[in-house]
Amino acid sequence: MTFTFTALLCLGLTVSLRTPVLAGALPKPVLTVQPDSVVYKQTTVTFFYEGTTGAKVYRLYKEENQKLKHTEFLQNPKDKAEFSISKIDQKHAGQYRCQYQTHDGWLSEYSDSLELVVTGVYSKPSLSAQPSPVVSEGRNVTLQCVSGQSYHSFVLTKEGPQKLSWMLDSQYNYYNGQFQALFSVGPVTSRQRWTFRCYSFNKNRPQLWSEPSEPLELLVSGTLHKPTNKVEPGSVVTYRSPMTIWCQGTMDAEICFLHKEGRQKPLDTQTLEKPENKAKFSIPSVTQQHGGQYHCYCYSSAGWSEPSDTLELVLTGIYYNKPSLTALLSPVVTSGENLTLQCVSQEGYDKFILTKEDQKFLSSLNSQHIYHIRQWQALFPIDHVTHNHRGTFRCYGYYNHTLQLWSVPSEPLEIHISGLSKKPSLLTHQGQILDPGKSLTLQCCSDINYDRFALYKLGRADFTQNGGQWTQSGLSFANFTLDPVSSSTGGQYRCYGAYNLSSAWSASSDPLDILITGQLPFSPSLSVKPNSTVHSGDNVTLLCQSTDQVDTYFLSKEGAAQQPQRLKSTFQVQEFQAEFSMSAVTSALSGTYRCYGSQDSSPYLLTQASVPVELTVSGSFGASSLPPSRPIPID
């Protein structure tokens, strides 16, 4: 039902018989009030009376108990009069009428009733739009006024030049234990603003209203040119850090509103700054409530704009379990090849996402549980890498129910794109099987005059760089010292060369495995078939075996520069074993042999060495292969 402030009850009133009334002959006086008939408590209000030039006295009456009580008496007012109340309060709320008396003693009829409403008497209700304050042109919207206090009625008012109001009885919501009223408003148009407040009151004192609700502005999807938006420092923001969203409207835009999807009210309102016509929405410390999707709406005298493009704001650092990001094989990739980045976490996140330079790079992927390591992972494939893929990558984890709330970031992973220049060689001075505590130097060398070299260990997020040195023969090299050797030294290594004036790295060296002994608390046994002393040209088998679990066996010849031989074990006769066969042996194979074992969970960590076995090959020397590459001696 539409409720207006001046449409009041017409009272049946009588006047004393001793008072002459000239019914219908005298003009009815007009009673008005300023600043409004609905005013906040402690406001100054002024009543204005307008009668006729023959008026001598004006009287102001207030209805009390269905009777008019004389309140003010003004003499010699001419045709107009006024009366002010400096600080209005509850006792001043009610229905008012005025009357005037002529010099001849005749009384006019009473003015129409004027209802004066005083607000701010009770606690304020809340006003929201259901389901959203965003409304399309020509559509209706439901506004919900809610209070935790028991009131009989709610009033909804529309602010602005075209004031409107609605009144509804309250209804009790058993679901949330509150009192509410649902107002249907519309159809809305994009040619005006739609700003609302609501109040509550009780029927026994209908002119005493509550505090007003916070204003609610409907955001109308208009037809004017949409504003543009951007966020600083970026759309992926760390928890508790400051952030600014800018909305830029057209030249005639006056005001912009920022709306976050899912909210029942606009987030903020700002006047545009000249001359750029930008509205600045600052958030000094972002929290979980700020993650989501945003739109800007701008209003001008011509009406509402279209909504801006969607701006998604993501908060990082919400969950403290940090994932790890690695490049499978190497973070240095040859242009045109494929690259896979692996994001892993012990936390059971639903999804992982990859960023480059703090911007979303690839779509998120569902996590996969890897049972044997009790971790969750996602593999991000990047096909046909180019120089545009060079840069800093991070990954995050998050859950399906909080899409814009991410974990703390992984450590940064720098991806480098290598060129087509020749690969260097990666060598070791001390061999590939080392005891803990020993010294280890890896040397990257090339017959190309590279200015710098990089050493990368598989599974690491970065690599170590050293400047190049040159020999008199024209070889370039760099030494990488890894002292002292420990279990963390074990792994697979590669190296790269580069020129100072280029950001591109060479092709990768062949991989070099570094194996650390004594990390499993047992030793396999090593035996020779048919005998440890054989003739040149005979066949020999070295058998490595253990009753403890071994997944891979390694056979090493003392002093040899070649990589140790390796074989997967087989389980036979209650033992894990591997047979290393040598056909048509020569005296070059004479020497001291040892074997080691490893398990698949830690492939670079070995058992203790077996008891050494001496193999002796008698007879003439057979043809031997070229001597293995040796590191360049350190000066």
C-alpha cells in the first residue's frame, strides 16, 4: 500500500457554539512544514501557515487522544505566519492542523491534516536487495527490511527528486528469528537513481519511527558506455596488504559505484576525480571478505552506464601450507620443446593454480593424490615454449568453496629458455659415488667460449651460476664446489653455458647422477662367476644380492670415470639380486669392484658398499674404447 506523508485521516471536529464559523466562505488555510514532514530527532522544524489577507489570528492544533489541542496562538500575522521548534523530540510527533480568525471574529475551517514524523527513536533496521542490488532496465526488485526488534510495520522510502514511500506490516521469519517486510519495487529505469532507506514503527505510535537504515542504492544496468577498471598493485593480492581499485567513467559521469558479486549492497560509492574522471576505491588492508568478482557502475545526468568488465580479486596467504613448484627435468628449456611444471603439497587442496609474474598464467587444475608419497599434486604442461615463457612462476593451492582465497605461494621458480648453441659437458673430479663428508667439485666445460655457466639439480627451483674461466687451449669452464657431501647432495645434475650479452642458455649437458653411500643401514654382497680370475675373452657375471629390500643395484669399478652400471633387482630365493654380465672380457676390465643398492623412494641414496671384489683378467690386451673424458685440472 502506498503511504504518503500528507495523506492523513480526516477528523470529525466540532467547534464551540459561541464561536462563529463562516463555513465555506473563508478560504481554507494551508499548513506546511520545513525541512520535511519526516525529520530526525533534535532537528529544527518550522510550520508555515497561509490564510487570507483578512486573517487576524492563527491557531495551531495538535491531535491528542482524537481531540485537537491548542498549541500556538499568533496575532496580527497578516496573510502568512510561521512557527519554529528548535529541537524536535518524541512529544512533537503527531497530526497537526491550523485555523485562522478574521477581524470580524469569523473562524475558518481547519486546514488539512499534516503528519509530522520523528525518526531516530528506535534502533535501525537493515535494508538489502534480494538477490542483488544489480537490476536490469524495466525489471522489478525485492527490497528486504529486517530488524531483530519486534515492530508492527516497516516503511520504505525512495530518496531524491521523485520521493516515494511504501508501508507494510511486519512478518516474523522463523528461520532467522527476525521481523521483516518484503517490498517489491519497479519497474526501474536507467534515467534516474534509485536510493532507498527503511524504517520501523509500532502502530500505537505511528509517528515515531526508528533510526533510518543505511542507504541502499540500486545499480541499474544501463546503456551508456561502460567504465573501465583496474586494480593496483595487481589482481592477486597478499592478505592484509593495501589495494586500490580504479574506475574510469565517461566525461559526463558524476559518480561511480563498486559492487562485489554476491553482496546485497554496493561495496562503496565515490565521486569521480577530475580531469581523468576516475573514482578511487581504496582498501587499506584486504581480508577474506574482499576476495571475489567486482564491477563498476557509473551514473550521469543522462542515466546509468553498462557494468564494467569483471575484475576478479584473489587473496593469497589465506592458507599456510605452502606448496612447492618444480620443473620436471630442468627449469632451462630449449625453445620449441615442451615443459611440465609440478605443484605439490602435503595439504589436500582441491585445486592448484599457476601464476607468472603474479598474474594467472594457466587455468587451475584439480589436485591428484599421490598415495605412495602421501601428497597432492598437479602437473601443468606448457607446449612449445618460446622466449615469452621466460620469467618467474609460482603456484598456489585452494579449495572449491573459496575460489578466490589461495594459499601462501610456493617459492619462485625461474624458467629460462635455452638457445640452440652447443651443449657443455658436466664432469666430476671425485667420481659419482661418494661417502658423506667428502669434497665434491662438479665441472661444466665446453669448447665454446661461454662467459658463464649454470648448474642445476633436478627438483630444485633455481640453479647456481658461476663465471667462466678459459684454458690456454681455448676451452671454457666453471667449477662448482659442493662441500661437504651429505645426503642432500645426492641427485641428478645438469649444466648450461651462456654469453654475457644474451639471456638464452645453451642446450643442457647430459645428466650426471651423484650417489651418496651409507644412507641405508645394510650392505649387499658381491660375488663373481665363474671365478675372480678369468682369461681374456671369457664371460663374467658379477652377482649383487641382499635379503633387505633393494630396488636398484649399482656396480662401480674403482678409478673408473664412467658412470656406474645400474640394474633393477629381481626377487629370487628370498633375496633381492641383480646380475651384471660382461662378455668377452679384456684386461681393461681388471680391477676392484663394489656394489651398492638403493630404494625407489630415494634413488640417489645408497646402502653401504659391499665387500670389494678383485677381478683379474689374464692374457693379451683387447681392444679398448677411447679413454673417458677427464675434468680439466684445477690450477
